[in-house]
Amino acid sequence: MKDRLPRITIKIDTTPEEFLRRIETLAKEIGEYLAEAEWDVVDATKVAALKIRPILVTQHRELVGWIIPIPDLESRVNLEVRAARWHPDPPTYKVYVEAARSIFKPLMSHYNSQYGTSRKLQIQSRVATEPRLPLMSSQVFDQFVEPANKSALRNRDWQRFYHFIWHCTAHNVIVSRDDVHRLLMHAGFSIEHAADLADIFEHGRNLLIHRRKREKTKEQL
């Protein structure tokens, strides 16, 4: 099971636009990065993101860091790291974090020195990247997986699984197909069986949502 990659942010001390401008200037002054602003397609005067490319060769092919403002949030920016080819590929949590630190930590050290701040990377923990269900949903999920025949579901197992799908739909639980896949694997299902059940979960929930929308439309007529 491949690692989920963490969300990385920085709490900033100015507007996102000014922060990106400062980092772009610093990156060029340091001389170890190529910095390129990406402009907003709607507002050509507004920077949508800043691309930071290390000049030195790394073990990852075409490693690039991105600083991206968060819509409707002025106090933080997102950091992302991308590569044409990772080593290993796909990257583990550890490899991704190390790559992010190699790009952004020197920049933030220069930034803090120049502006008298203490900005630092806020990196989501490995545990926090894993999916979590609300308490009631978790109980419904456990009622399905604990007695289930994990190699071949029996009729009662299917009924409990359908109830889990219904519960998540009825209570608007935010859980993706990939979340369900990982939850099932953590519960002891094989990768393939968990993938099949995750597909059924997604189709079942979409069907219930579609039915609910049709019923609402009929009520309004």
C-alpha cells in the first residue's frame, strides 16, 4: 500500500501575493533556485502560484516545489513538491517530506533572517494522512468488518456493507473511494478485494445520491 503524501503549509506574516513576491526575490538572490511565477488565468495581474526549481541535480528527476495561495484563506499558503520521476516512484511519505524540506527549508531560513520572522513548514503527520470516520460511521464500519469473511463476503456481510454505504450517504459523511479502500485494507482485506468493495461503495453511494435528488425533484413538482 503506497503512502499518502502529507499536506504542507506555512503560516505567513503578510498577504499571499506579497509572500510569493518576497520568496521569488529571495530565490533569485540566493542563486540556487530558478523561480517562476504562474499568473492567474482570470486575473492576469494576480500571481496564482510560485514554482521553485533547485538548480543542483537531485536524485529525483525535474524536482519542483510549488507555493500556492489557499482560496479564501489569507493566513496560510500550501506547499507542494512534484517530480517527473521520483526515486523511489511513487514516493514514500519520508521521501516526499525530505524533498520538501530540501527545497523550502533553506528558503525559509533566509526569509526569517531577512524579515525577522519565524516562519516554518507545518507538515501533516503520517498518521493524520490516513482516513478517519466520524464516531458513528466508524462503529457502523466496524460492525461490518469485524465479523466479515474477508476472503468472500457472505449474505449477512453484504447486508452490513450496504448499511455502511447507506449510512455514509444518509449522513453526508465525507469519505472517498480511496479512503474506503485504505480502511478496508487496514481492516484485513486484500488489496484486490478492498478495491472491488471500494468500487461498489462509490457506485452504491452515487446511486443513492441520484435517487435522493430525483425524489426531491418530484416533491418540488
